Amino acid sequence: MTGAGCLPEILARAEARRGALTEAELAFLLRLERENEIGMLCDAAYRVKLREVGKTVHLRGLIELGNRCVKNCLYCGIRRDNTRENRFTLTMDEVLAGAEQILAFGYGSLVLQAGERTDVRWTDFITEAVRKIRELDHGALGITLSLGEQSEEIYRQWFEAGAHRYLLRIESSSPELYATLHPADVLHRFAPRLEALRALRRIGYQVGTGVMSGLPGQTAEDLARDLIFFRDLDIDMIGMGPYLPHHATPLGQKVLAEGSFDPARQLSIGLKMIAAARLLLHDVNIASTTALQALAPDGRERGLLAGANVMMPNVTAAGYRANYQLYDNKPGCDENAEESRAALERSVAAIGETVEYGAWGDSPHFRHRHDAKSVTTQSQEVR
Ligand code: 5AD
Ligand code: SF4
């Protein structure tokens, strides 16, 4: 039985060893409501973060390449059926200008993100963009892609062009909950999404995934199973955030009409998920996402204090940002890249951490797994 009296013991055990928490214990942590208990949870996660990944924040300059999307996820503002959205796609020159800016800022890594498209014109454009970025950066930048579900062949093509990390959120590891968030058609099936994560791993990417928390109908047990899912897939990077309604989506309209949206609750569950993920998984990279900042001005800093170690400053030109609204009130739409950079410096300094410039900032977990593999191979060779 897990009761409040067990909290110090559970936290101590989680701090001491990766993977030490059961599903029931994770659900117990995610259900904590009292300020002081949530404080204990976040403090324990923060200690693990300092020990495993240090007191430095790694940056990934985020370029939003375009908001055209073939999918129709019920929660997302750039879903295909949202005809009110102005659609844009960056030109190659704009993408490369973004990459130059990221280099000049010393961010060390970039993320190319967009709605999902699988047409050859698009997949070739990405291959070309990755190649061209590699030409201009001479290997200085880590390149992460976040471009949705693609065939294994396309993932491989992009890997060979020079990308080495991929983010594909599973959104929810529960096939039943996943089905409530997506139309019931062939484009939105759970099984191929899971298979896509496996394909990315086979190819050799550092693989990131994540979920939305605080979804209608989602329980603490569902979220606990999401964390176990990350562990079982041996995920390297995590990007997750609380669900936020968008007024022009079916799910957003339902939530807003019911009046059930509670920003404080969403922030709290988002932070508890970060802390629980850090306590379970120890050496993975965890992003403090913009969705947290949408709920509180200091949301991203609070994410860092709950155990996150990565931030993704937006370098998309200010004119396009407002068109990449996955949810209402996305922060930073009126900032340019310089201002986003300054805002981020202030956030990090405010909590006594420092930004690590000029480093790829690979997931230590990925490195550890590879080191372990090469040690095994070497010892097998010796034998
Ligand atoms: N609230 C929070 N996160 C959202 N995403 C999309 N729509 C929303 C929303 N309304 C997240 C999804 C997706 C990522 C690009 O943004 O998790 O994978
Ligand atoms: Fe498209 Fe991603 Fe939004 Fe779904 S969540 S509609 S795939 S951009």
C-alpha cells in the first residue's frame, strides 16, 4: 500500500537507483496534491538531475518549418480541418538563415519541427535541408527532427543526410486513450506510431518521445504507465507537456464549453510528470516545454527545477510564429529570436543554472547505452 507516510522512503529508493519505481508508486507520486509533498517530489528529482546530467541547461534552437499537416488530431490547432489557420512553409533560404542564427547564438543543436507531411517534395526538401545545414555548420550542430510518422526508408534517408535525433511523441501509451484523441481512420492508428519509434531506434537515432498530461479522461495510472512505457522502450529523450485547449479543435471546444480547464492543475500535473520521469529514468534528457510557460510566466524555470535539463528557444521568424499555434495563447509569438534568447538567459540565471553553449548536449543515457554496448562487444572480442 502506498500512503503519504511512504513518500520519503519511495523518493530515497528512486533517487538511489534508476528504474526503481513501480507503476503504483508512480501513480501515487502523480496524485500528490499538497504543496509540501509536491515540493519534496521536485527536490528529489532535482537532486537526481544534478547528479546525472549537471546544473547546465542544453539548448536546441527550434525552427518551425511549416504548419501544413495531413493529420487531424482532435486536440491540435494546426490539424488539417482547421481552415481558419494561415498555412505557411519556410523556403530553403529561411531554413538556412535560421540555422545560421542558431550557430551564431552558440545554441549547439537545432530542432526542425513541422506538421506531418509525407509527400516526396517535402521529404526531399528535408533531406536537402539537413544536408545543407551540415555543409554550413561543419558538424557543429546537433540535428534533431520532429516531423511525425514516416516510413523507415525516409527516416533512414534523413539519418544518412546527417540528422541523428528524432522526436516522436506517442501522445498517450494507452491505445484506448489514444483513440479518443484521434479520428478513427488509417492515418491515426496507434500501432504504426509505436512501430515508427522502433524503426527510429533500429536506424540508430537518439529517440525522444513524450505524452500530453492532464488530458480529459486520463488517470494517474495512465500517466504512470506512460512513464513505464518510456522505460521499457529505453527512450533517450523526453518532451512532454500539459494539454492546453485550442478553441478551433473538437477537443478544445468540448473542454472550453464544459468549463473543466484548470490551468493550475495542468501546470501541476506537467511538473509532476517531469519530476517522476527524472526519478524513474535518471540520465535521459528532458525538455522543459513551452506548454508549461503558457500556463505560468515562470513555467519553464519550474520545469527545470522539477528535473528538466533542455530548453528549446524558438528561432522561427516572429511573423510565422503566430501561425504555429498548437494551443491557444502560445507564448513568445511577439518575440523575435534575439528576444527569445534574452528571455531564456534570464530564466536560466534566475534559478542559478547556466546555459551550456556550443555543445550538442547528447542524451547521457544514449551515451551510456552505447558505452555499455561497446564494452560488451570488446569483452566478447577478448573472449
Ligand atoms: N496542447 C498541448 N500539446 C499539444 N500538442 C499538440 N496540440 C497540443 C495541445 N492542444 C503537442 C503534441 C504534439 C506536439 C507537436 O505538440 O504532443 O506531438
Ligand atoms: Fe499534425 Fe502533429 Fe498537430 Fe497532429 S499533433 S495535427 S500530427 S501537427
